[in-house]
Amino acid sequence: MRIPRNGRFALLSGALAAVLVAAGIAITGSAEAATTLGASAAQTGRYFGVATSAFRLSDTNYMTILNREFNSIVAENDMKWDATEPQQGRFNYTNGDRLVSHAQSRGMTVRGHTLLWHAQQPSWAQGLSGSALRNAAINHVTQVATHFRGKIHSWDVVNEAFADGGSGGRRDSNLQRTGNDWIEAAFRAARTADPGAKLCYNDYNTDGINAKSTGIYNMVRDFKSRGVPIDCVGLQSHLGTTLDSTYQQNIQRFADLGVDVQITELDVQQGGNQANIYASVTRACMAVARCTGITVWGLRDPESWRTGANPLLFDGNGNKKAAYTAVLNALNAGGPTTPGSPSPSASSQPPAPGGCSAGVTLNSWNGGYTATIRVTAGSGALNGWTVGVIIPSGGAVTSAWNAKNTGTTGQVTFRNVSYNGQVPAGGYTEFGFQGTGTGPTATPSCTA
Ligand code: G2I
């Protein structure tokens, strides 16, 4: 019988593990399988998230589950264009801010959804076209990404811009009619506004190798070749009763382009295969090192946008469904991973048995870079951490987010801020900074 890596490890008794530790044999990973989705995903440096809304923050049963199970959230509606800019130039961040501050208080990361989309546009934008619409759209990207700067792990910069069916081309929309370059203009504006966020293109019906996903694949390849800033592709994965046999292969081909892949809106029609499909999707992500996280599109079945499909992991009473257990087991089975959201310029080290470790991921351009540092707790929870980074000579740190720096050149020290000093055992938090020159390549030190 083939026993998965973590499963094998779980077979070690506590006493045997203690002997190995005493003998100085390094053990990474946890002795016990984690019991929540977020903690299980964190064992391989991934996140497990849920779409939610500010109005649910006062629902006790709901929030108990959300806080227990997830280490990432995304706004189901609260950060869309109609919600954040209801009148042109007048921005409303109230609900988005409430979600962000809840996430920060619990050490969760936040996905931003979505800066530009043909749907859910405010009525004033629906009435615009040409350069007036283009300017309004880019201004929207700049304003919203600037407002949330440093607080968003990944932005869906552009959502659902490709056509369904066999064309592999763009969807017609008012945004598309402003010129084919509207997507790259949005990505460039987002990078300028929030250099620390990963910038994603997000779409549905891309759950295998097909004409639509190939159209997106070609766009990402083109962006990478021309230096248009793009870091990730979101595969929404609103699924029916079967899973495309090329699901994992599709994730892999995007990863091979040098972008992260995120499963961004997972839900699966109930009936027959639901638990198996959830497990297969999770295993496919776990099998690809650059598949860095999964988000489910809602918490309890009755709240899903898919009325009657019961496509989520918890029933209406908040009970775990079979699909929940299937996902948890798939997360605990582990898989290949590169801690610190791998990129060609990433360096990292495995989590320390106690204390903490840190890894760096760079987004570099000619003359500057942003660095994302992941701080991973070892076998004990952290209550405050300090990371040392060596900045190559000639360059300097110009700004930092989610951490406070001492010094800007040479050996620079970053300390946690009020909301991210506490990291659960095996969990992680991330901070970032922008710098001039070339980015740090040595593995940062971490002390707790
Ligand atoms: O349609 C499913 C998802 C497809 N990918 C992009 C996602 O953003 C999209 O999410 C859904 C939300 O789950 C729905 O909750 O997007 C819909 C359209 O924005 C959301 O529905 C809208 C209703 O259409 C509005 O009438 C309502 O005011 O939700 C709004 C807030 O409750």
C-alpha cells in the first residue's frame, strides 16, 4: 500500500519522533495531520480561503466556522466596481475595509476581487465608452489598488475577459471596445499602485485544456515575453458533476509559464461525485508546486450563488459535509511545494522545528524590485518575529508593508506589526518591501 508522505509521518509515534529529534535528525512537517483546512494547506505553504461579505461578520455560527477553518478570505461582492465606486470619483471602501481588518486581526491573507470586469459595473460606467471609459477604468484600478496597498495578497486585476466557446478570443464588452490593450494597461496600473500584490487574471470555464484556457495561456505567455506585469492565473472552478481529465495538466502548463496558479472560486454541484471532485481538484493543486492556494466560493450551502446546487463544504447548519473531509485529507496528504511562493528568483528554507524560518520571492524589473517575505512558524506558535535581510550594495529599501524596518541598506531588520506577530504553529504570514537596485537573494534569517 502506498502511504502518502505526511501519512507515513503520522505513523511515527510521539516517542519515536522524540528519539529522532534527540538524535538530531531534522523533521519537517507536523507530527499530527492538521485538523482545519487553513492549517492543512499551510503545511505546504498554501492558503485555503473562502468568499465572504462584510454583512456576514455578525453571524456567529458562520464566523465561528470561518475563523476556525480558513486562513484567507476574498470579498464575494464588496470590492467590485459597483461597490467601491458607486458614483464616478466617489469611492466607498467601508465593507472592503471591514473584511480586511477582520482578516488582519486573525492573520488571514486577503484576495482582492476584482478591479475590472464587464459585469457589476456601476451604471455610470456602463454609460461610458472610448477614452472616457478607458480613463475611468484605469483610474478605478489605481484608486482601489492604492487604497488597499500592502493589504492584498493577490488581486484579480481583470476578471472574465475571454469568450466562451471555441474562439479562444476576447469577450465583447464595453472595456474590450476601448482597445485590445485594456488588460495590460490595467495590470501596469495595478503594479504601480500596489507593487507588493500578486496580480492575477481570473476566469471560468478554464477547468481543463480547452480553447478558452488556451486563449488565456497565450495572453499570459505574451505578457511574460513583453514584461507586462502578471504573477498569477485564477482558475475559478465552478464545477458540475464531472471533472475534466486535463485539470491538473492545465494548472501545470500555466505554472510552467512562470506564474502562480490559484483555484479562486471553487464550488461543485452536489450529487454523486461531489466529494471526489473536491478531492481531485485539491490533489491537482497540491501536485503542482506553483498552485499556491484554493478559495471556495462561499461557506454554507444555502448562501451559495448557485441556488439549489448545494455546492459548498458546509451544510446550512454549518456541519462538515463529506466533501469537507475529502478536501482535508487531500491537503494533509501533501505534495511537492516550494515554500515562499516560488519564482525563479526565490530562495527559502524549510520550516525550523522550533522558532521560525523565512523565504523571499522577488518581482524584479530593471532598477528595482518588490520582495515578498514569508515568515513560517516551526512547531511552536510565534508571538513576535524579526527577519534580517541583506540588501545588495548600491540598492536600498524604499517602502515596506506588513512589517516595520530598521535601516534601508546593508543588513536591514524587519519586525512584525501589531496584527501579524502571532503566527500559529506551522502557519505563516507574509510581509513585503520595495527596493532599488537588485533584490536580496540570500535566505533571510528569522528569529522569534
Ligand atoms: O457568478 C459567480 C461568480 C463568477 N465569477 C465572478 C464572481 O464575482 C461571481 O460571483 C457572483 C456572486 O457570488 C454573486 O453574489 O457575482 C454575482 C454578480 O456580481 C453576485 O450576485 C450579485 C447579484 O447579482 C446582485 O443582484 C446583488 O446585489 O450579488 C449582489 C450582492 O448580493
